[in-house]
Amino acid sequence: MNVAVLDVMLCAGLVWCAVSALVKRDLFASIVMFISFGLLSALAWIRLAAPDIALAEAAIGAGATGALLLDAAGVLARGDGSAAEDAERRTPRSANVLGTIAAGALFAALAWALLSTPLDAPRLAAAALTGAREVGIANPVTAVLLDFRGYDTLLEVAVLLLAVMGVMALRSGAPVSVASHAADPLVRLLVGSLAPAVLLAAAYLVWAGTSSPGGAFQSGALLGAGVIVLGLEGMLQPMRVHPGASRLLLAAGLLAFVAAALEPVAAGRALLQYAPYARKGVILAVEGILALSIATTVAGLFLASSVTPDRGKAGRP
Amino acid sequence: MAEPGAFAPQLLGLAIVVPLAAGAVSFALGRARAMAAALLGAAAAVALAAAVAWSVATGGAVALDIGSWVPPLGIRLAADGLSALFLVLAAIVGAAVSVDAALASRPGADVADRWLFWPLWLFLWSAVNGLFLTADVFNAYVCLELIGFSAVALVASKGSKAALDAALSYLFASVLGAMTYLVGVGLVYLASGTLALDALDSAVHGSASARIGLGLMLAGLVLKTALFPAHFWLPTAHSSAPPQVSAALSGVVVKSSYLLAVRLLVAATGAGSGPGLRLTLAALGAVAIVWGSAMALASQRLKLMIAYSTVAQVGYLFVMLPLLEERAATVGLAIALHALSHGMAKAAMFLAAGDIADAAGTDRFDALAGVGRERPVAALSLGLAGVTMLGLPPSGSFAAKWLVVQSSLASGQWWIAAVVVGGGLLAALYVFRALASLLAKPDRSEARTPKPRTAWAALPLAAVSATLLLAGPAISRLMAATSLAGR
Amino acid sequence: MSAPLLYALVGAGLVSLGAWGLVVRTHPVRKTVAANLMGSGAFLILVSAARATPAERPDPVPHALVLTGIVVTMATTAVALALAKRRAAASEGHSGEGASDG
Amino acid sequence: MAVLALAVSLIAPLLAAAGSLAFRESWRRSRLALNAAAAVATAAAVGALTVRAAGGTPAGVRAEILPGVVMGLRADLAGALFATMTSVLWVVTAVYAHGYMRNRQSQGRFFGFFALAIFSALGVAFAADMLTLFVFFEVLSLATYPLVTHDGSPEARSAGARYLVYALGGGTALLLGVAGLRAIAPGESFVAGGHLAAAGTAVPALRAVFALLVAGFGVKAALVPLHGWLPRAMVAPAPVSALLHAVAVVKSGVFGIVRVVHFVYGPDLAARIGGTPVLAAVAAVTVLFGAAMAITRDDLKARLAYSTISQLSYIVLGLSLPNAVALAGALGHIVHHGVMKIVLFFWAGALYEELKVKRVSQLDGTARRMPLTTLAAVSAALGLAGIPPLAGFVTKWLMGKGATTAGSAWATLVYAGAGALAVAYAWPLVTRPFRRPDAERPRRDRFEGDPWLVVPVAVAAVLALALAATAGADAMPLDIAGRVAFDVFWRGR
């Protein structure tokens, strides 16, 4: 796979967006550059034949993270952040120079390491691909994600639930409430027509996950992003989500996965060792619940934290 | 089960997943019943840790291939003597922290009315167990992140401005450490084609990117373990967090990334770059001991002093490393003894400091006169924990100091013995300054309104750590199932 | 100079850039952006290695690792920004109320 | 059965310590009962152990704590001697402390750490090897710190800080010494006559280890220049000064030196490497320095403190002379001096409690107010000065005789000189109480002092007199000391 013009352009774009995201004076401008970096990197993943990652990057990397950053910048830049942060305390010149030298050294070491070892070593490719065929899951990434290294994914779902708990703790325990903003009708129309398509796409991704690019994370992220957009447009009546229900929904993904992991142990097999006949069924079930849970988490993370602190006072105990 | 040994591997998985599940259930149950579910989960975690330690003591090292996929494709959990001992440390400190938080949860206490403490705390415990037991470098990354987030959220749960500032700097330091570690994992995977820890050292031979990758991984772990000069985030975080959280952080969490660093160092000996790496880490450790003790002496607040003492005590764990090569068994035992006794003593000190700060309203030294009389249990716990800080007999850290002095005399590296012995004297300065201010007669003896909370959880912790020498036979039996010599 | 190697080198550049930003920049939002960049850089190295393997399809293991990594990075962003906002709120006015000191 | 006695002798003080700390502050009676019972049980157990040791089969237990690290307890004759003194005097002091501490705070803490100090002193006595002895020695330092700083006043805190600096400094030297010893002779337990005698190690290494060990123990044995902490530690309550600074703490330092010189190196090897000659010189200096300083001190407890420094070095000088009789005298003096000095510290405490008298110059007329206590004190003071036929004279005479037979006449001269100085500093204690007080002391209605204080003083004085009277009889401290000296010098051949 030799270097094409597109690759060079893409790489240049990536570096340029990254540099300006860090260097730009105005906070909003740097966040916009970061979001464009996210989109370019989604393209890069496709060039590197990693469709699963491209999907996740687009939905989470550029979408959810971008939304979170914009919301945070909105709150912090409006001057209610302590003056020191806004004035971007000038780091002392020496720290700046030292940092640059250290970063340069890091880059040199990394580059030298990459150049001195053959990139095209076989590594685990063959083993993983044959393993996936044995197990009967067409999409090898899903096979690795949910079977060979299922334990990683279990902990990763725990990370997501932990993030929500952290955000809730920081809003001192107020339950996740879906807030809404007024918006102009044209955007509402567009979003209204998009919503069912997003729902359908998410459902498809879960189903197709085992055989083609897709899976719990991608569909959950997509669904979550959809809910965020709906929320932003005020399309969701400010439904007073009963705290117990929202907590259960958030924890459902992890609890389901833990149940699927512990069931084999009860049946005398190893942790996370699905029974051969039920493998696809269990994986699909787990993926479904996981997708729902991730969607709630992504939406919850954004909507819960997007409630500006003063409006959040009501929730404070 | 056919014979007890067969179920042993499953214990490893349960020791991680059960607290995790308990945390999720506790979160789902919400404010009213979160504590009850969490305490149940804590009890289960303690029992599982004891079961793992028992099976390692009787049957030697235990390993579990998750989903029965053999590494490098699958993830392996492994428990040799050292990780079993660290698991037991996490269980003991975990039990004490849970009891203290439960005791503190009566109305009016600062931390436990925020019920999210319980699920966050169980996630932290499960992640620490995960890091002790994992034999897969990428899985260790996920555990490191889990620990990072739960610790940051717990530190921030205090709500004070100081706690939030500390939590933010802790978070970014933790993220930088984890990302550096991740890049290291990427490079090592590039070079060796495997993520399994024990297959690492043979695969790492000679290739430049593997050595750089390993270096980056160690750099990340050094940042997470707060070894000097990467310790800047620890004092503020550990001193402004709620007492139970500081006890868990200083007692156990700091040691989890250290254990992984030791495993990597053992693997690095294969790559031939071991000795140089260990000497630099040991030098940093020596500076950490001096710097930590000096700053502890200079601090005006009890909790800040205890936090800086952690920076110094982490230095001890690294200063022993150059001896690991030729005398792996003895130094391995020294590491286990020091980590266990310091972990328990430090947790006891923070719990006691929490109680003392309650009684005096603040933990500034000049306001603590006479509190020793009001809170005898807390003062006694602080004293007993001081025995361990100084490395005086019959504490576990004395046993560790004894083994290190022996080994360094035998292997001719005298400076390590000098640093370890000198460190004990430095610790004496700040420990007894704290004790003296507690025992001092109050100049004005107006009756303070003592809040109804006593550091009952701190006393057994401090007592066990101060007499850990007596548990020597059991610890050395467990360490017999450990091989830290590079292959 | 194969394409994966180019992307890998860009990845290395992004890691260094991210590390520089995380250390030097002080504003929490900029630090979070830097952390995300560093993550993307690391993932770029992994996936370009996956693409370069001689097997008939790219190595799925790094892909799974990167998927996990992306989700973890998003969690980092959410927690960091929530913490930054809470600290701004605490310092702005509510410092007395929510902050039980000592 | 014997191991059971060993266990009781160590566990009883531990239980007393735990109980005292756990009891409520107001449970004074039950605390006294607990401590007294524990003291009696310990004394009985130590008695049984002494009999067994005298029978030639000492009780012992060894365990491998860590791989290659063996620790053990063994109640041999020398250990039994030191333990007997400590446990017997603990009984007396427990009663005295109950009376003395009546209106003071945190008595629970006081009795707790007091019993812990006794536990560690007994541990030092029964340690079978240098590592176990070092462990108990350090626990003793820790247990006595809260006692020295008991009443929390600024002087107490600074005295405690100074005590710690010396104790931890000594502890570090000891740690390095014991590690060095372990490098030279791994895993050896004490043998009368020394177990190092045969080893062919380099002399400089032997000298270094000897110096480190003796310096480590020398801090607590208050050898000049390591004695600074002892006079300042007198700020502690009287029972602490009595038991710890006359019996447990300082004597464990001296006992440690006995173990090093006679049970690790052996007298010949110690002499060959030039260890004991240097030690004898330092001891001689301390004897004279302590006695001279004692004369100048007007504060009663300070005078007694310097007297202790001087008398301790009687013992160190005696044990560093290559002669069995001198060693027997030295070991005997450990017990005799302990009993006599405790009477004087009790007396000082009673004087302060009753009449707020702290200075020697204020002693005039105290005999009329407290005749019984003063009589006991006078008998002890005379003994201290070495006036025949009292206990102090008996052991000093043996040490002097040993010195002349060993051919080091200068040592006899030192003892004679010290004797004169001792008479000088003891004389005011004996005569002033009987003088007519110049200013009419305010009439206190009570005749003698508080019985809780008077009875222990009397009992201790009687004990001192009994020691003198039964000097020759067997099974008494002097006899046991003689046997130990015999074992060291002859069986060792």
C-alpha cells in the first residue's frame, strides 16, 4: 500500500489541525480545529482499512467529544471561570521551552523506533483471523472485542459507567435530567426527519456487528449522538426521567455483561467462556443491551454536564 | 468441584468482577441502599482475596486464561506470591476504609452523605485488584484508567475548592501517565507482536523500539506511582481528599502501578537494559526519600505531612530495585514486607488524621495541642503507624530494612543501606513532631465538642503493620511462590 | 516509505504534540484537547501497524484496542470537563456552600 | 512446661499494657489490680525460669521468621538475673505508681506504656541472639518515649525529643552493628564465653562491629559522651525515673554490653582486638565524671541521675576487666544498684508529693516529717556510697578485688576514687534531713507520707538490706552472678 496523494494531503491536514487546535488564541477556534481534526482522522481510519474505528471516531471522537468541548468552553469562557483561567496564565517562558525540547526528544525517539523496526511483522493477525473464523464471527474486530479480549471490553464498559458516576458526583449527586433548549424551526424539521434514520442505523449496526463493521460501541455512540441532537433542539419534552430508572439503564450494560461473564463460571467453565452453541446469541444480546447503555451514557454525559452550574443548583442536596 | 485446586483460577476472575458488580448494583440501588450493597460487596472482596492468598500459599502460583483463550490472543490473569500479598493488602485496607466510611456515615459526617462514594469506592477496589492480577499489558492500561477516574472522582467528592483543584491536577497527571504507558504498549506490540507480560522479556530482546516502548511504559508508571520528580500531584490530592479516600490512595493505589513497574523491570532484564534503568530509578528513589521527608517536616498540616511521607516511602520501594537482580528472593520479600506494612500504616494514619481533624476542626499542627487526650485511639494509631514509618522493629518495614541492609552489604552497594537507614531517621523527625504536638498540654483547656466518631478502623491497621514481623513466616511462604529473577 | 509508515510517523508527531500541550497548556479545555490528540496519535501508530501486516486482512487486535481506547478517551474528556466546570463554579461564588473544608 | 513460663513472663506484661490502655480512665482500682497481678505472675514465671536455668537446662524457643533470619528466646542464667530484678521491682513500682499518679491525667496511657517497657526489658533479658535483643531494645526506646513526655509540658517534650535523638542514633548504630555481626557469623545465638572466638574474620571488621554494638548499647548505658539524655529525662514522673532510669532502660544498655563482650566475642577475643581496654577507659572516665557532676547538682533527681551514670560505669568497667571475680561483681552490681537506686527515686518522689521538696538544700528537717521514708533512703544512700556491710559495698569490693587480681591496679584506684566521690555526694542526703529546719516548715497535719508511697519505699529498702545480708547464700543475685562469671571464663575454655 504505497503512499497516495490523498494520504499526504490527509496527513498534512491532520498535523495542521492538531497544531492549530493547540496554538490558536481563541478557545472556540481551537475547538473547531479539533473537531475538524476528528473528521480528518475518521478519513484516515478508512484509508488504513479500519471502518469500525472510523465509525466510532466520527460518532464519539468528533461528535460527542466536540459537543462536550463546545459546551465546556461556553461555560468557562463566559467569564464565570476564575479570571486566571481565562487570561490563559502565561506559562513561564522556561517551561515553554523545556516542554518543547522534551516533546521534540519524544518525537525523535518514537520516529527512530518506528523507522528501525519492520512495520509489516505478522504479529497476531493470523491467529486472530483464524480464531474469528473458528468461532464463526465474520467481523474479526467484534470477535476480538467481545470474545478473545472480552474482559477488556467488560472493564471498558465499567469505565463508561464510572465516567457517568464521576460526572454525577461532581454535580453532587443530582440525577440525570434531560434538559432542553429552544431552537429555530428549520433545524427542528431537519433533526425531526433525521431521528428515525439514526434509530434505524443504530439498530442495523448492532445486528450487523457480528458480520460486518459495526457493533455495540458504534451503534451506542450513534444513538447517543442522535439523542444529544434531539435534546439540543428541545425535541425531547423535558421528561422528568425517574432517577431510579435512569440509573438502572446506565448500569444495565455492565450488569448484563457481568452476568454473561459469570454464568460460565457457575456452569464450571472459565470466566467469559461462552458455551459454543450459545456464543452468537449471547454476544448479540450483550451487544444490544450494551448499545442501549452506551447510548444513555453518551447522552447522559453530555446532557447531565451541559446543565449550567447555576441551573443545577436545584439538584444540589 | 473435583479438587479444590481446580476452582482456584476462577477466584482470580471473581476477585475482580464481584466488587465491580457490587459497585454497579450499589449505584443502581441509589442513595438509600447503596451503602448496604457496597458493604456486602466489600465483604465478598475480602473473602475472595483471602481465598486467592490461601490457594497460592498451598498450591503455588495460579493463572486463569479468560474465556479459556490462551495468550497472546486471550488475556491471562496470574497470581504469584507478590500479587497475592498485594491483593491481601488491598483487602485489609479496603475493609478498614469501608468500616470507617460506614462509621462516618452517621448524619453530619462530610463524605458519606454523598452516597456515590460507595459505588466509586468499589470500582476503585475492583480496578486495583484487576491491576494486581493482570498479566496483559493493555488490560493493565484499562485498569490504570479505571483507577484514575475513580480516584479523581473520589478526591473531588469532598467538594472543597482545594479538593477540586487537586483532583484536576491529579486527573491530568494520571491521563499523561496513562497515555505515555499506552504509547509504550503500542511500540512494544509493534516490536514483539504480543501483549502478554510474561512473554514480553524474551520477545523484547535487542529491538530498539521494544526498549523505547518499555521505557515509555515505565515512565507512565513512574508518573502514576508519584516517584520524584513526578510526585507533584500527590501531596495536594491525598491531603485534600476525604480521609477514607486518602487512606485508600496512599495505602493501596500508589502500590498498584508500582507492582506493574516491577513486573516490567523483571521483563526488561531480558532486554539487557535492566541495570542502567534500575540505577536511575533507585537514584530517583533516594532523592524521593530525602525530598519527601524534608517537605513532610516543613508542612504545617497533618494530612499534608502524611501525604509527603507517602512520596518518601514510595522512594524506598524504588531504592531497593538494583539489588533485585542477584538477590531476587530476599529483595522480593523486602518489597512485599515494606509495601504491606507501609500500606496499612499509611491508611491508618489518614483515618486517624481524619478523626483528629474532626475533633480539632482543622488539621494544622499548632491547633492540635491536647487532641491526643481527646482522641486517644487516633493518637495511638498515629504512634503505632509511626513505628512503621521509622522502620523500627517489630514492624514489617523494619524486616524489609533488615533484609535490604543485609543484601546491600553482601552485594557491596553500600549506598542503598545508608539511604534506607538514613530515611528511617528522617522519618523520625516528622513523625515525632506530629506526635509531640498531639501529646502537648493544651494551653487553653476549653472543652471542644468532640464529634461522636472514633478511628476504630485505624487502630487494628496500625497495630498489624507495627507487628508485621510476626507474620514473617506466612509472608515468606507466599513469596516462595514468586520468581522475580529475570529469566 | 509505505503509507502506514507515514501515518505512523504522523501518529508519533501527534503523540509528542499532545504531550507538549498536556504539560505546557494550563487551561483545562486545552489540556483536554491535548489529551485527545495524544490518544489519537497513539491509536494512529497502532492501526498503521495493523494495516502493514502481510496477512490478507489488517490485524484486528489493534483495532479492538483502539476502539476501547477511543471510548476511554471520551470518558476522560467528560470527567475532565465536568471537573473543570465544577471548579469554576466552586471558585466563582459557591465556594462557601459546597465546600466543607478541613 | 518451661516454655510456658517463658510465654507467661512475656505475655503477662503485654496483657497488662493492653488492659491498661483499654480500661476507662476512671477504673483506677482495676488497673492497679491488673498490673499488680501481671507483675506477680511475671515474677513467679521468672523465678521458675531462674531455677531451671540454674539447673543447667535453660528454657528456649527458636523460630525462622524470614528465610535465613532466625530469632529466638532463651532464659539463660544471665538473662534470668536481669529479668528477676526487673520483675521483682515492677511489683513494687506498680504499687508506688498507683499512689503517685493519683491526681494526674491519662493514667491509662501511663500504665499501658509502663507495662510495655517492662515487656521489652524482659525481652532484652531473654533474647537468644543479637537480632532478637535488638528488636526488643528498640521497642523499649519506643515504649519509654511517651513516659518521658508524659505530662506534655514544654520541658518534657524537649527532654523526650533529646531522648529520641540519642535512642534512635544508638538504634541506627546497633542496626548496622547487628547487620555486620550477621555478615560475620550468620545466625549464631549467645554462648557463654562467646561464639565468635573461633571465627578467623579480619580484625578491622571485628573491631568495627564491636564499636558499633557497644556504641549502640552505650547510649542507654549512659557512657560519656552518650549520657546527655539521662539527666534531662529526669523531668519524667518519679515512678518512670525510678524503674526506667534506675532499672529497665539503663540496665538493658549495660546488659547488652555484657552480651556483646562475654556472649558474642568472649573476653579473650574482645581483649585481643583492643575492644575491652578502650571500653574500660571510657567507663573509668564516666565513673569519675558522673560522680564529680553528682556532687555539684543541687536538684535531688539530677544528683541521683549523675550517680546512676557513675554507678553504671562501675559495672561496665568491671565487666571489661579480664577477670571472673570482677565480672561477678559487675553482674551483682546490676541488681544491687538497681534496688538501692529505686529506693532513692521513690524517696525523691515522696518528698515532692508530700513536701514539694526538690532540692538537696531543702532537705533540712524532712526526717522529722517523714521518718520512715527518710530512714529507708538513708540506708540506700549509705549503700550507694559503698559503706560496708551494705549491698553497694559488697559488689564494689568484688570488682575492686577482681581488678587487682587481673593486674590492672589503675582500675582499683578508679574504684577507690569513685568511692570517695560517692561518699561526697551521698553525705548531704544522709545528714541534712536530720538537721533542724531553719524556717519553721508549715505544719502539715499528716505525720508520715501517703501509705501508698511509704510501703513500697520500705519494702525496697528491706530488699536492699536483705541483699547485703544474704550476699553469700546461693540462689541470691550475687550467687547467680558468680555462676555466670564462672561459665563465661572457665566453661568457655
